Amino acid sequence: MVATRKSGAERDLSSHVTRQPIRWGVVGAGHIAGRFAQGLSFVPDAELVGVWARRDVQAEEFARQYATHAYPSFDDLLENIDALYIATLQDSHSYYALRAFSKYRAVLCEKPAAVSARELKSLSDAAKAANVLFMEAMKPPFYPLFLRLTEHLAEDPIGEIGFVRAGCSIADAPAGHPSFVLERGGGALLNIGIYEAYLAVRFLGRAINVQTLGRLGQTGVDSFASLNILHEDGIAQIFCGLDLDGKGDAFLAGTKGSVTIHENWWNPSRATIKYLGGRTVELNEPFVGGGLNYETAHFCEVMRSGAMESPIITHDISMKMIDIIDAARTELGVRFPFEPT
């Protein structure tokens, strides 16, 4: 059986009422900033009004490419926006987020929002003190496929989900990629494993015990890690790497059936649900705009509601995710030079 519906983007774009646009600014002008800018054109009532980056030439090129304005300073950017997307490397996420909170600007921060639970707590506390919205940009749960799967499992469940398996390893990143730089918060766990940590936390709750096997690369970052995790509601097996080719699917096992989210599971468009007795359901939900537009649209709606947290990617969810990464880094002996003692 094949189940298809109009995509979430098509439903939203066909029914929205025009409102005052939310003015977005971007700090950082690299690849992920470009993906955000491309996706923003698919978000109703939102506009990109500016960018700032440490390299003026890069910011100006970004502004030309995406028809926006390159501001001469980060403070100037903050003065002219409603919401900030942080698209820099994770070693600077905290710095830019705290600056934005001091100006009472809402912040959507690229994952991982912080390099540690300690740092994340300081950010969430500062956002609450400033009474502004702060959300980690964790894209999978906002894709049409994930939303459709959530609906389907509520109507036609696979029983109690007790096991999650997911992973991704990328073998073709260039040698100079920031993921290999310890001083910038590199490594597979923070750059890739945070996605898998989300899936485990989403379906199994808080991690109770994290057992990690892995290896460090020549630069001191974790180049591969495999985690067995005991959660409140089950067991997860996740992996992440920078030296093997392992772009794959995700698997959820329940008492009455199972789900396979086909590759690439973090940009999901297809899932297969198998039930005890042999019944199979196929879900197909293509996405538009590159995918970052869905989390951005959600953020805009939360912002308009006046809430300080997303009901889907709450501060607590982000904390449970980074707790897993912290535990794995500790077991592997990965510590960044900029982290406080």
C-alpha cells in the first residue's frame, strides 16, 4: 500500500494569510548559510534582510548571490533584524547567540547549538532571561515525511518503540574541512552524531547509560564513534564518522512492527512500515526548498505565537541530545582547547 499526500510545504503555501514579514539576518556566509537563504524563499512572510561574516569579501559575495545586504558589523546586522540564523562553526555559536540575546533578538542556531551541556545551559538561561525565542536548528522532525510518519504512527501504531538504530559516516570530506579541526569544535560526534542523538531521544527519551567505542584522527578529533545507549524507554545504536562511507537509513523497532526511514534519513522523503502479520505501508513525501525551510517556517510560527521555546525542539530535547555527545566525548577523551576547565 502506498500513501501519498500533498506536501506540508504545498499545504502551507496554499493557505497562508499574508502577515508582516519576519526580517532575518544571517551570521556566517558559508555553505549552510547559503542553504538557509535558498530555503527562506519557500517560507511565507519571511525575508532575508542582511548578512555579516568575518570576511568582508565572503559576506559581500553572499549578499550579491542572495539579493540581500552585507552589514559592516555584527551589531549593525542585529539592529535591523527580528531573528538571527547562526551559520558559523560551533565554537562561536555561544558568542553570537549571547550577543543576539542582549539585543532581544530571536535565535535559530545551526546544530549543534552548543559544544557541551554546560554551554547549552548558559545559552538557554540567557534566552529565558531576555525573554526571546531560542531553538536549535534540528531539521529532520519538520520534513513532510517525518510529520506524515508521526501522524501515521499515531493512527496505526507499531506498538511500543524500544529500539532505534541510525548512523552516518562521510568519507569524502576534504582534508582542510573544519570537521577535522579540534580548535573549532570538530569531530564526527558534534557534526554528525547530534542528528542520530535526536532520533534516539525523540523515540526513547533520556539516555541513562552511554557506551562508546571509537577512534581519534591525526588532528585529535573523533573520526569515528559507535554508541550503544540505554534510554528510559529502550536501547539505541548510533554511529557517526569522518573516514568511512556510511550514509544510510534509520530503523525503529516496536512491539507490533518496525519502520525504516530510507536514506538519507536526515533528509527524509520515504519510509517503509512493516507490521506483524506481513502488512506493509509505504510513505512517500518529497520535500522542496532543500529542507531547511521547514524548520525555519516552524520557528517563524513559534515566534509569532510569542512562545520562548519550540514545542518540538525544546531546550530540554537539545539538552538530552548534547548530554549523549558529552558522554561519548568523555569516554573517547576528546576535549576542545577553548573549553573551560
